[in-house]
Amino acid sequence: MKAILMDFPEKIETPRLYLRPCQPGDGLDLYEAIVHSKPELKQWLPFAHQDFSLETSEQNVLKSFADFILKEDIRLHIYRKEDDQFIGSTGLHRIDWDIPKFEIGYWIDTRYSKLGYITEAVERLTKFAFYHYGAKRVEIRCDPNNIASKRIPERLGYTLEGILRNDCLSADGKEVRDTSIYAKTTT
């Protein structure tokens, strides 16, 4: 089956959260979360270094929505069930449908960090990738110095397969950094 024809539920639920594809109109939620979290996000994520306005935020959402429709990238927004508050983003990225293989990425609005939300969301998304899409491999890649980020795959039983030395640039583009690769596979 062609990827564009593959179904995706309206939302994926956990005990406290729901994850849903980003949709037109989500730009304000995204913008507000990034504004509140920019100092923390800038250390690890290149997008936090860009000029970010409400307009560019909505453009970003529309581009991600188009990628979702094509199933080229599946960006999901994370909301708390109790109040429908947007708290961050995750998704299935670097998709190879032939295997199938996915990479999970994530970030959180720092007002909601250290409450276990990302671990809960990534745990559910990992299971979803294996059971809904028949994944053979799910990866999480992160900077080895990003302690909070690398704790997620460690808590969830991912295996550290290796560290790619001098693999990428830092979020600000000023220095060469390493990348830790964690994975879960079907065998």
C-alpha cells in the first residue's frame, strides 16, 4: 500500500495525554510554547534559533500538515486531556516505509517539563509505530550531552546502539557535536 493511503487515527491517547496530527490553526499554540521555552530549546534545537513569529509558526504547521497528508513525516502535537493544553510535539520522522522504520523526535514547552509527559507520549508512540504500522525499527537520536532527552529512551528500554562522533552541528551551528542513537527493533 502506498504511504499516502495509510490510515492514521484522529488521535492517540495515553492516560493523561492525547497526540494528534498538527492541523491548520495550531500556529498560535506552537508559537506560545516556543516563546515560553526558547532559552531551553535553543541549546538543542536549530528551529529555536530562527526568527519565529505567529505567521511563521502557522506556515510551519501548514507545511507539517502537508507532509502528514503525504505520510512523508508525521508530526504530532501533544495535549493534556484534562484541559486540552498544548504541551509539546513529537512524531515519526525520517520514515522509511519499505522497512518500515521511524525516528521519534520530541520537545516540550518547559512550563510542563519534568512531569513525565514526554516519556508517556513517546512510550505510546513507540507502541503505535510497532503495532499500527508494523515497524521493524524505531530510533531516537539525541545529543549525548542532552541529559533530559537521552533519559527518555533509557527509561523506555531502548538500546544505545552507538554514538556517531562529529556527526552534526550544534543547534547554533557553531561547533561539531556527537549523536547518540537509541533503537528498538522487532528482533
